[in-house]
Amino acid sequence: MTFSSYASLTRHPVVRQVLVLGFFVRVPLWAVNVAVTLHVVTHLHRSYTAAGVVSMVAAGALAISSPWRGRLLDKVGLRASIAPSLVVTAVTWAIAPFVGYWPLLVLVAIANLMAIPTFSIIRSVLIAAVSDEDRTTVLAIDSVATEISFMVGPILGVLGATYLPTPLALLLCQACAVAAGFMLWLANPPLGHHADAAAGPAARRPSRRAWITPRVLMILLVSLTATVILTSEDLGSVAAMRSLHHAGSLGWVLALWGLGSAVGGIVYGAMHRHPSAALLLVLLAATTALVSVAPNETWFVVLLFVSGIFCAPTITATVDDLSRAVPASVRNEAMGWHGSALTLGSALGAPAIGQAIDTGGWDDGFLYGGLAGLVIALAALVVTSRRRPLPATDLDEEATAAHGRSVADEAIASTL
């Protein structure tokens, strides 16, 4: 295990720039997630199930938008892709905090269908900026930076929703999100796809059939399941702090959860041999279910911190595995599908976990989320242990061959 590579990578100008941008872009996103839940439950006087439906709609819209926006990034570049998003976000969230529940759902859907794919952009820039040997480490740095932003964002969201009317808190959070997106537009960091496009015929975009393989699908399933588990921890933490009469401590509790994830991400990135995403998912699911037996706030925080240790490594492992499992020419779209898997996990998990909390309390949220994730994680572990990962070079050759076969088939068809 070595930590020296962290110092050299953080001195890389592109890496340093995008990490700083990523922090300012992500903090408002985390703040909004908590503020929306509190807005629905307190200001609109709805249940946690209703709050989960809002999260489901937001995540579902993001899941739809991520892949095609990834392709759009390849076609027209970063600035032309995100400029309309800035306008739509500003307009919809200038209205959404001041309307009822059902109009809020509609506006949330519109805003997220045009959301900036910030996570995909940041990871694509980082992957393109470093060598293959440094890819896992730089993604681990990004996961740690994400957790730091997660430690700050919920605190600001809770403070805003506690000391300000929740509509005003939501408006301020989204104003910050638009400002951060504009900073990303100004910086216009390189995505790396232009270099891939200039590499010649070997870098031509293969068809989806050529690169969406069973291995890719399994990675996406692991990603989806991880987000279901994280959703159970997120919603369960909000419900637990309110049930234990410590709602004002929610921001700090979530920050400690994020600290555990950051610690896990640092250790994971420094390891010479990295556990598989499926194994990390087993550990994440098991420790999440364990939180449900916490007898008081102290043990709740301790067990949540332990579970957090496996959050960042699991997500990092899925990004790393996916980036190596697809040709470089489709990496931005693949990152979009990864984002869709993550958000779809939230869309599927949020209402179910919300229902479990409404029915049985916060502990059922952790228990059911952890056990459901554990079943899928064990299945993924069995499947991935039987499959040998295909090297990235072989994938590129296979994709190129598939592209050649496709061209030949079209030529034959045109003569018939």
C-alpha cells in the first residue's frame, strides 16, 4: 500500500482544476437532496413515502437523460451541451420551491431531464488526464473529494432548511448549483474524446451491441444496487435522527458517514491489489443491515461510519471496472449509462425504503435496504468470480472488428 501517488496526481493541473470544480458543483447537489426531503415532509406536510417519490422522479429523469447527454458531449462538446441545462435549471427551480406537491414533481422531472451530467463529465476528464496505471488512484481521489463535498453539502442543506423557510433554502441551493455549473462551462475542461476521435479507424464508435456485454451489464447492476443501499442509508438517517429527537444533528451525522467513506476511498486508492466491486458490495450491504440494530444515537453513528467505509470504494470500483470494460471511443456514453444505473437505483429504492420507514420505522429502512442489496451482491460475486475480465486492448480490438463486420454487412446489403 502506498500513498505517494496521491501527491503527484494532485499536482497535475487538469486533475487539480477538475477536483476543485467538482467540489463546488457537487456541494449544492447534496444540499438539495436533504433540503427537498425536509421540504416535502415539513413544508408540504407529506410522508416519507411522498418524499421518496420525489427522489424517484428526480432519479428516473436523470437515468433517462444521462446516456443521451453523454453522446451529446461527444458530438457538440461540453459548452454547447450544458448551456441549455443552465437555463432550464434556473427557470424550473425559480418556480418549484413555491408550488404544491404535484407541480413540484413535474418541475423536478423537467429540471433533471436537462440536468448537467456533472459526475460523468468529471470522471471522464480525470480518466482522460492520467495514464491507465493511475486511473484507479485518480478515481479514488475523486471519490474522496466527492465525500468531502457530501460532508459539507448536507450540513448546509439542513442548516438552510432549519433556519430558513424550506422554499427559500431550496432556491438558494439551486442558485448555487447554477453558479457552479456556469463555472464548469467557463473552465471547459478536456473530456478526452477529441483525442480518441483523432486516433484513426481503431477509435471509431462501435455499435452498442459490440460493447454492452454481460460483463458491462453486471457492472451496471452492481452500481444500481449500491445506490439502492446508499438511498436506504440516506433516508434512514433522516428518519432515525428525527425519531431519536436529534434532527439538528442530522448534518453532522451525514458528515461522519461521508468521512467514513472518504477514509475507505483513500485506503482503497492506495492499495496495490483492489477488491472486486462485487465483494465490496457484499461488505457495504452487510454493514448497512447491521446499522438497524443500533440501540441509541452513539451506536447508530459508529455503525453508520463503519458502513460508510465501503461506500466510496464500491462506487470507485464500478467506475474503474466499467471504464476498462469498454472502448475509449464510447467512454462518455458508458459513463452516462453508469450514471443512469446509479440514479435508477435511487428511483427504485427511494419509494420502497420510504414505505418501509413509514411502516416499520427507520431501522427497517436500513434492514431491508441492506438485505436486498446483499442478495444481489452475493449473486454478482458468484457470477464475476466465474468470469475473467477482458483486457481493455482486447475490447478495443473486438469493438474494431465488430465495427468492420458491421461495415461489411452494410456493403453486402447495399448490393442486394
